[in-house]
Amino acid sequence: MLSCERRATMLKSTTPAKAPSLHSSRDWTPHAYQLKAVKFLLEHAAAGLFLEMGLGKSASTLAATKVLLEKKLIRRVLIIAPLRVCWSVWPEEVKKWTDFNGLRVEVLHGPKKDEALKRDADIYVINPDGLPWLSVGGRFEKLKADMLVVDESSAFKHTNTLRSKLLKRLLPTFRRRYILTGTPAPNGLLDLFGQIFILDGGNALGRYITHYRNTYFNQTGFGGYTYTLKDGAEETIYEKLRPMILRMEAADYLELPERIDNRIYVELPPKARKMYAEIESLFISYLENGEAITAPSVAASGIKMRQIASGAVYRDLEHRLEAKVVSEEWTAIHDVKLDALEEIIEGQQGRPALVAYEFNHDAQRIRKRFPKAVFLSDYSDSKVEGVIESWNRGEIEMLCAHPASAGHGLNLQNNKDTIIWFGMTWNLELFQQFNARILRQGNASKRVIVHYILAKNTVDEAVVRALKSKDKTQGALLAALKDYVKEVK
């Protein structure tokens, strides 16, 4: 087995880059924890890096890839990642470090992806939705990739999706398989099955999700759709995963800015409160023009309640058709959250703020109130890098994004200290990942303030409680897997 010193030396030897980088590259000097991750990957043909945001999963994976390519232990790598990560992380990480400039990367997305597939490369990057295209016409066979990296592997937590079924068919062709994530179980340990299956084909947790559920969970709740862990099951799951998972937490290795959570409560105006209460109890309410707003189920009422708390509500399609105003998809209910957002922005005195919104009508109303705000949704995935560079140079005072579009892979931390949640998300992974765009290594700010604009006595508060509950579940998993391999300090 290679020593850490020998491995570090190998990381410094590479073939010249095929073209100068558009960005100034610098030498990659790995931290001890990054060498630990590289060593773990090299020593395991199937492994998961459960590394908290900011610990450099991408760079560590590239370092291991480079060694494996140079030793001719692999031919090509297929990386599956969220679309923005495909464009903004992997190609940019190769450009960023001189050590990796010699690695050739092709992104298999867009109208010219067939041309990209024909070009010889070391690494091909594709998003999960591109798997159907890759799986037909002999494209995957032409790729001849024998190492798989699934970045943000929680995208494959559901085994019944098309992406999971397609990937399952391809798994036997890879000699090495790796998964990367900082949030492996955002909604509980059931989320682990599909991700771990990628590594071992069901050896640790079973070949079928039904067997996994029956073995480790009790079926409870209304309709039997809730699963709770059996006694002792949690410890057993952790024990089975330890040999193939490396877990590290940023707090143990990095000096991160102090995080300050600031909850800002707003009162719903009387009309909005009345509508909220009616939707909550009767599943129906009415706009001032007499038009009905309905919620056909408890789940639908919860969504409507969140919309009302945020300040607008989507109109029922049948009523829009009757009124012949199909284009008017939503109606504004109140502006109290916009007023609170304006107060925060004014208090920033020009300092940049990253704003998260939940609904499309949130974005439209924010855009109208703040004409100079920049929205990531206005830019294609291949053009986002320019926006990020402007933001990090301090040229954008208000950057707005949905957590799903800015939750992975964007480095927005350059001396930034303010995050504002205009609308909360139920998704713990997106919540944590969005905050980690600023709360991460490389941020010189001493503190980061995370503002939550919450409508008092509404579902907003329930969302915050739910996120805390899920966080405890995931935290237990990550703590149990933490620092299992201790050779490298």
C-alpha cells in the first residue's frame, strides 16, 4: 500500500494541461483530512465519502482519480451529479488546481452532448436526468467508463425512480464505485438504502428495499406509510456501513464562521389570517372577488397554508378558466414578509445577502420589490459561473435563488455573512446545502447571520421544528460513522 508521503508526491506529477486555464491555477496542497479521504478512496473499490460541506470532496476525489489513472487501475470515470454541479464544480475544480489541469473533462449535457461523448476524456460528467440518453444507442458502451462517482448521492435514495433503475443496470460494469454527500439521510435512515446499494449491490442492507424496511423498521402511522426504527436497528445499520463509509465533520477540521440564527416573526394581517384559518380547518376559502381557493386534501392544505404565510396563493385552475385569466396563476395576499425582507436589506447598508425563496410567486414579488436583485434562475447552468464570480467580487448586493438550484456545488462564501430565508423548505438536505454555500471553508467572515422570516403561529414554525427533528436523525447517523478510519490524522 502506498504511504501518505508517496501518495502526496504522486499527486504532484501529472501530464501538462491540454490548454491554459481561463482562471489562474494554483498548486493543490492537501490538508491532512483531504489526504485521509484520498487514502480511503484508493484503498476501497467501493466507498462513500460522507464529508460535510467545505471539506473538499471534489478535490479529494480528483486526487484519487489522478493516481488511479496514472497507475492504470482505471480507464475512464463517469461522474453523475446535479446539473449545476456538472457545470460549476467538476470542470472548474480541474481548472482551479494545477495538479489536476491535465485531467480532461467533458460535460454530457445540452444539444452537443453526442459530440462531447465522442471526444476522448478522462472524466465524463452527466446529471441524473441524462441517464436515459446515455443508456440507449450504445452510448454507455462507447464511454468505456470503469469508475463511477455519484456526487450528491441522495438523488438516488428512491429505488423506484427511473434514474435508479437505469443506474442499477449499469453498476456491474464499474470496477470502482464511489458516492459523495454531506447529507446522506436528510429524511431518516430509509434514505440510505438506494445510496448504499450503488456501492455493494445490496450486500450490507439487503438487495430489496422491502427487505430493508421489514428488517429494520416498524410500519406505523395512518395507512401504514410511516416507518420507525426497531429496537437496536439503528446501531446495526451503522455497524454494517462503517467499513465502507468515511465520515468527517467540518467543525472538527475547519475554523468556520460563527453561525447566528435570527428568527424574525411577522404577523399575518386579519384578512390573511382568516383565509389561513379557513384553509387549515375547512380546506376552502375565498378571495375578495368571491373566487374560491380550495385544498382537496390535508397535504394540499399544508401547501396552501405555506403559500398564504409567504404572501400569495396559487389560484384554482377551474376558476382561472372560468374567468378567462389563465395567465394570472396566483394572487397576492399580503406584503408583511416583503416588508421584513426590505428592512433586513436596508440594514445591510450595501453588504451582500443571499436570499432563499420557496414558491415562484415569492420570486416574482421579490423581483418587483427589489428590481436590482439578481436571480440565479435567470441564467442557464453553463452561464452561472459568471454570476458567481460577480457575487464573489462583491458586485451583487442581493442574490436570490431557490434552494434546489443553489443547494449544491456553488461557492458563494467569499467574505459573505448574510443568508435570508424568505420562505422555508421542508427538505433538510436543501436547507443545509443552501446554508453551506456561505457557511464553509474559505469564508474570512467571523460570523454568518442566518435570518428566518417566519409568519407567527403558522406552518412556518412547524417547518422549522420538522427540520430540527430530521437533523437529529441524520446527525446520529453521521456521528456514528465519523472518523472510523484513523490511520491519517
